[in-house]
Amino acid sequence: MKNRNLLILSYDYPPSTGGIARLCHEITGGLSSFYNTITILTVDIPTVSIPYQTSSTVEVIRLPAKRIQCELATIRTISKIKDKQSYDVICGIWHPEALLAFLGGMKNIYILGHGAEFLAGNAMMRKHFWLPIYAKWMLGKAKKVITNSHYTKGLVAHIQPKAMVEALPLAVNHEFFTPNTSIQSTTDEVIRFVTVSRILKFKGHDFILKTLESLPQKLQSKIEWHIAGTGPYLEELKKLIMVSSIKSQIHLHGFIPDQELPDFYNTKDVFILATREEKTSNQVEGFGLVFLEAQSCGIPAIGTKTGGISDAIEVGNGGWLFEQDNVEALTHILTNIIETPELIAKQATKARERVLQRSTWEFYCKQLYKIIST
């Protein structure tokens, strides 16, 4: 495809540090060998920290930050592109990027799907117009929709049954998130569970706390729970912790900068996140990249069978899955881990191997290239 060109249209792109920004950045580097030129159309924003450096060989066109001006500038820029048929366009999200690419005259449009953007929740406009009419039309215009999980693929197929949609689970920077034996968990008998996420009600921190509290005292005495992140549910969580029987074993670390995350993971033993999914909400774990980050560091992961988490964790191959809010199921997993700690080392090895086999960005971009080129 060296005779073809790639346009990545995403208003989330470095120096932004969001998930879509990182994904599009990794795609830029991973597809560079397959295209003659790569152009990025994104928004001009104040400089913030950049987790990984952007290649100087890629042309990045910055658009005005103000709405309307940005959209109009996007359409004008795309309209001026000659030989549009020689371009493949990857849109960071379906709205407004895919619409603007279409209005600019592009035909080979590929939309990246993430999850929450395809859920209506309780919003009447999203339920009766945004998704069943507007999104259905736009998804039908795309050459393909490439989703981050089989769960998200199902959401797209529900909105637009005729859409050409393929599931391609996300990847992780395995060279950045890597095991570090020199700082890994101490040799004491304490098992350190860790949760890294935005602290939101649907993330299930309260459920994990409830389950840990229900463990027999002899098991409770062998654990710690380390929580990283901030969010609107933090104050409520602090109140629950203050009256908890295991409050002395719970440690709140606040926000952990990107560059410190690998070391933070490596000083823990098992990752855990108990995300919920509710039909009346559009909050969902479309994939769950934190599960891969932990596993890439050799930290096995526990998660719920909600959203796209089943694509991020493979039972018995670096992790465990259970039904959401099922205290008995999570208790069984935790008890097994605490009573048989050698399981952690076995699953840790499998977690890292699984990432190296199927979850590197090199693997992801090769699969993405196959999807686009066929």
C-alpha cells in the first residue's frame, strides 16, 4: 500500500493524553511502513505532557480549537486534498470526525469504535435520534468500523446491522509497561491488590471493598489494597473506607503520572477492577486498557464479565473473570489466590506472554492493516 496515503482525523491526539489520542498515536507509528504519506488532522491545544514522542516524519495539521471554526477548517482542509481515492481515512471516533471526512469528499472512511459513544443511557435525544438515525446513517457510510472489543462490535451491529464491522482488541506498549524484577513486590506474605482507574461509581470500588470486608479474618490479614486515581466518587469512597474493618490495609495513592505507572504496577501483585454495566447508563468499559497495562508488567488481573473486559482478560491465561456484583464469585477467586499464592507467579508469567503474543502495538497495527487492505 506504499502507493496509498493515510489521513488520520482525530480531535484527540498528542499532546492530549486521552485513550483515543494514544491509540491514534500508536496507529500513526505502526502504519508508517504501509503508506506513502501520513497526515494527522487534529485540534490545536495547549501543550501538556506527551507519554511517547510523536514521529517528526508525520505531518500534523493543527486546527482551530473553537467549535464551528474547527469543523469548517476540517472540511476545507480535506476538500483541498487531490486524488482523494488514494487516501484511507481513519477517524478517531464517529462524531464529528467521520461526518466531516464524508462532507469533505472522502470515500474510504474507517471509524474507530470505543464503546460508550454507542450507548444512549437515559438521554432521550441519543435514544430517539442521535443513535438510531444519525449514527445509523454515518456508520452505514463508513467502509468499515473497527471496534476495540467484541462487545463494542455488538453495539455497532445493533445500531447499524449493515455496517461492515470488525473487532480488533486494543494493545499496550509492552516496552514501556514491562516487568521490573528489581522493584517487584517484597518477600513478605502480604498480597498487594491494586486498582488503577478513574474513581467513578460504576468502576465498582465499593463492591471490591464489600467483598474484601466479607473475607475471613485470617485471609484479610494477608492483604493490602492500593487504589490509584481520582474522580467524583472519591469522597464517597473515602467515607466507606473510614468505617471499614480493613481501613488500615487500604492505601489511596491519588493520580499516578504516566511515567510512574510501570513502577507502581511492579510493586503490586494482582490487579483488580470490578466495573459495572447498567442498561440505563452509557458508562461502560469498552475494553479496559488498564488490565493490559498490568498484565504487560507481569501483574495478573481480575475483572468483571462486563463491556469489553473479556477481550482484555483471558481466564487462566493471566487473569480471572467473574459476573458483576457477584460477591460469592469474587470471594472464591480471592480466597484461591490468598490461600495459594504460587498461583500469582504462574498467572503473572502467562499474562506477560499473552501480551507479547497478541497485545503489542506491532501485532495490532499489522491486524489493522489487514482489515483496511482487504
